[in-house]
Amino acid sequence: RTGEWGARIPADLMAGLAPGTPPADADEDGMADAWESARGLSPADPSDHATVMPSGYTAIEDYINGLAAALLP
């Protein structure tokens, strides 16, 4: 065995890509401050990621679901 798993990924797959600037997250809870403020959460409270939102998901789940939805066609 060679340790390769058979993926044929071009060596330059990431060429030309530059990292973006992450949104402000003062409490470092993983959710952007602007997103928290718009939903009545505190950008200064790192525990509000566990707040259950009207969707039934926690705030961090809602945030991540929104990010993922923006990537899908």
C-alpha cells in the first residue's frame, strides 16, 4: 500500500485563492457580532451560542445553517 486513497486532486486546486477577513466576533463564540445584534443576542456574551432560537435550533446552529445555505445554489 502507498498510503494514497485514490483522490485525484489537482496540485494547484487552491491556487489564486486568498483568505478573507472574518467578521467581528468580540466574544469569540463563533457568531458574527452583526448577526447576533440583528437577532437580539449580545455580541459580548459568549454563552448565548446555546440560546434556543425561534427555529428550534441553538443560535450557533442557526448561524452555521445560514452560512451553509448561502453557499448552496
